[in-house]
Amino acid sequence: MKKVFATLTVLAMLTFGSAAVMAQDAAAPAEAAVEQVDENAADEALVVEEDVTDEDIQEIAAADKEPGGLAALHKTLKTKFIEGGAPFMALTLVTLIFGLALCIERIIYLSLSKTNTKALLEKIELALKEGGIEAALEVCRNTRGPVAAIFFQGLSRYDEGIEVVEKTVSSYGGVQLGLLEKNLSWISLFISIAPSLGFLGTIIGMIEAFDKIQQVGDISAQVVAGGIKVALLTTLLGLIIAIVLQLFYNYILSLIEGLVNEMEDSSISLLDIVVEYDAAQKKK
């Protein structure tokens, strides 16, 4: 029995020993391959490090730090705003805020004042034939815009004669024109104030530059550049604001001109309709 156990023990030892030898033999090529890969990677890293120069590293770092798009624009504008003198630049910017507010209000008002005058005249003519002056007044009352308001005032004076209707239409047209041009004087004022404030900043900047020269006792480019920079930035902002508001102002004027031409043309057509209606009434 002991011989059997001894034999089995010897066989087991031989078996495990051969397995271990085989495992070591199999692991050796794998370890060699790993070592070869590590050596190749190290060589490639050395090559990359040798190819990358200090200038490349600086460019990469600068690209990572550099903001893009709106962030860069916002940062630049903020920097220039502060360099130009925040209190004075803010005062100049106020003219842009109020000017744009008035421009937007006028554009909305004028856009809502547009009327399909051709359709309105057709409704008034039909109403006069079917229901008379009262029906035509009701059509004007239910229509929005200065043209309908002028028609209403003219038709309401029909009982006083055609000449009175014509004078009323002409007079009330002037009233509506005044409403269309409301606040334009304020917009024009802001257009004039913005560059004036910019030029005022120019003068203040130059005075500061000469004060610094006097304190230093010598003309230095660095000393003079600071005051001149403030002067140029305030002037630039004032001119940009004036240009923007001027564009809106001219656009508003074009809208008003279109509405005035429409009012005049439609008023003539209304008088023709009223004259025709009056002639028909007299025949009856």
C-alpha cells in the first residue's frame, strides 16, 4: 500500500513539475513581447519629444488659453470699455439704450399703423350704398390705424358739406402726421449727443495725458499713450452709437413717408367716394 502511495506521489511531482516548466516556457515569449512593445513605445516617445520644440509647446498652451467666439468678443469689449473709462463710457452707452428704446417703440407703432387702404375703401363704399354714413362710420370705427381715423373724422362732418369734409380730412391728416413723428426729436437728440460725448471724452483724455507729462517732466510714449487711448475709445463708442441710431432713424422716416403717401392717396379716393355718394343722394 505504501508503495502505491509512493508511486502516486512521484507521478504527481513529475506531472506538476512538467506543467510548471511548460508554463514558464510559454510565459517567456509573452514577457519578451511585452518588453519589446515597451521598448518601442519608449523609443516613439523619445522621437515625439525630440520633434516637439519649445515654440510648439507655447503655441499649444496659448491655443488652450485663448477663448473663442462670443466669449472672446465679450472679453475684448469689456476690456476696452474699462480702458476707456467706465463711468464716462457708461454715460455714453446710456444714449444708445434710450435711443434704441425709442426707435423700437416707433417701429412697433408704425408697423401697427399700416392699413390695407384698398380693402378699407371698398368696405366704406359698400357701407355707404347699403347703410349710409352711419354704416361707413362703423367700418372706420372698427378699423385700426391713422387712415381709418382720418376717414372717421371726415365722414362725421358729412352733414356740413363736402368742403368741410375735405378740410377736416386735410387737418386731421396733419394731426396723425404729428402722432407718427412722435419722439423723433428725442432720437435725433441722442444721435447728436452720442458723438458729442465721445469728443468730450477725447478732450478729457488729452488733458489727462498732458497732466501726466507735466507731472513726469518728460514726454514719454507710455505716458502719452494712456490718455490718447482713452480719448480714442470714447470717440469710437460715440461714433458707433450715432451710426446705429442714425440707421434706425432713417428707417423710421421711410416708414413714416410710406404711411403719409398712403394717407394722402386714400384721402383723395375717399373724397371721390363721398362726392359720388352725395350726388346719388341728391338724385333721390
